[in-house]
Amino acid sequence: MSLITYLTRIQFERGAVQLLAEELALLRVTRPLIITDKGVIAAGILDAVLEGGELDAPVIYDETPGNPTENAVLAARDLYRASGCDSVVAVGGGSPLDLAKAVSLLVTHAEPLEQYAAILGGLPRIRADKPPVIAIPTTSGTGSEVGRAALITLEDGRKLGFISPYMIPSVAICDPNLTLKLPSGLTAATGMDAVTHCIETYLSPRVNAPAEAIALDGLARAMRYLRRAYRDGSDIEAREGMMMASLEGGMTFQKGLGAVHGMSHALGGLKELRLHHGTLNAVILPAVLRFTKQGNESKYTALAKAMGLAENVEIADAIVELNADLDMPKSLAEMGVPRDVVPLMVKRSLADHSTATNGRPVSGSDYEALFARAFRA
């Protein structure tokens, strides 16, 4: 058994889901609200979680949208209160995990949700008096199980980050066995999310040497195992390697992200399209890597070494090749993004909390050029 205490309490091993009852007892809670989605239930994954938690009559919210919304937060919060719950257990990818964090926030914090957004000065408004959250990831990419942020789309279409050390789940239960049924497409998309986290946090100008070391290790693992997990979902060694890469990407959020996330957060808020966050990151990453290299040459050398690249290979080109191997879309145009949204997306990207920590300062005209490049195959 492997217990890790870093930012929060982490149970990481094959079969770790069987420790859920023990973790609930340690938190002295008995009636959690289970937040998940219908895909997790259809895959039979929730059954293993309920067995591990010894939960006979669970309260379940399974209406989590692909990009969690303010309305979903309020609906799940109301179910929590009506059912007399005392904690939250999140089971799924980044969407259920982020939704669970926001539900925990609004159980004890007054509405509106918007006032707690980081970009609107909400960090000091988030207090410690929240019900505990246990995060059980079923994908390997978001790192939300140890992340200090919840990304929620408000009713006006803005996708905002709610960030605080108090938003980090009380416990993360990371069981690679829960990812064995993840379809190849989601394996690729969530895996590229982990890759992007490790790269962007490493390039952030904030000083945090331990986080940088973790980011490089996470990137190396992802490059070693992502293609394997994509080709053979039953490869448990690859699944375990990707779950650790995802966890490490989440651990490095302390440094902040960058323009890839500024753009993908903006695009993820579009109501008329359902754009997967990890896929957006994969498509946008090469353009931002070419832009951010100026002034970060030594860091690019370290990234290339972690990725196992030959001396003359550009990182952006290696990501393009990786995307091709994973059958990722080649451009935003291929994803169906209309060009007429770009002015609004530039505005929202500039306002996103990730923009401030890009490895190279980004202006409005820079974002215009980055979107233009991401539209080209």
C-alpha cells in the first residue's frame, strides 16, 4: 500500500478504492453525497466505489455535465442539504471532481457562486469551514484530485476558476484499476491534459523548484506510458503510470498554468459546443509552445530531456507527432469551432487566471495570433 501525504492525503495503489470506508471513518462522516456521471455508472465503476465505502443506501447525484455548470452545482448542493449529507465523494473525471469541490463550497458559503472566482478576487472569501471531499478519479489527466481549483461554467458562459488551498480535496483515492475501462479516445484526451499540465506549470515563471521537479517527472511518465495506455487499455502498468503522471500534474498547479489553459477555458465555456478540455489542450499546445520558447530556451532543453527527445527535435513538433499517434484532431476548425467566436475568446482568454503565469507574457494580439495558428492543421 502506498500512502502519500503531499498537499493532501493520497491513497495510491491498485485496489485503493477498497479503502473508502476507512477514509470516511477517519473523517468521521457517515452520509456522503456521491457526485458522478452516467458514464461512470454505465461502466459499472460506481458499484466498486459503493462496495469499498460500505454504502448501502447512498445519495447519488449523477447529472454532472461534461463541463460542470453553475446550475449543476446548485442542484447537487440542494440534494446534499435535503438528504442530510455530511460529506462529498466525487467519482469520475475532472467534471465530477470539480463539481464536488464547488458543491462543498456552497454548502457553507453564501451565493452567488461568482463572488468566489479567483479572477474576481474570490480567493480570500473561501474559508476552511466546508464539508470534506473525497476525490476518486476514473481518468488520468485532470489532476483535480489534488488540485486547488474547481472550473465551473457560469450561466453567462464564462468558465471561471475557483481557487484556494481549501478547495483541495481532503482525501484522494487513486486506483488505476478504475481506469481500465476508459475508452481509447478519453484515454488520449485526458492523457494530453496531464501532459499539458506538466509542461505549462514547468514553464510558469513562479519560483517553485519542488513543483518543477515533479512536473518533469510527470511529463517523463506520460511520454513513457500514454501511447501504451491508448493502444491497450488493459495494460495496467501503463494505466498506473498515467495515473501517477496525472497526479503529479495536479501537484504542480501551485505554480500556475498558461495560455493553453487560458484559451481552452474560454472555448470550454461555449454553450453551443461540447468541447473536451483535454482535446482542446492537445490541439492548442503546439502553437503556444512555439510562442513561449522565446526567453525559455534552457527550460525547453530540460523539457526535451524529460520527453526523451533527440537533440534536434522541437518540443512542439514532438507534441504534433504525439497528437497524431493518439488520433487527436489537428485543429480547432476540425473540432467544429467557428471562427467568429475568436474576438470573444481572446477577451475571455485575457481575463482567465491562467494567462498571468504563462512562460512568456501574452497580449491580446498574441492571443489573436495563437487562435489563428490553432485553427490551422
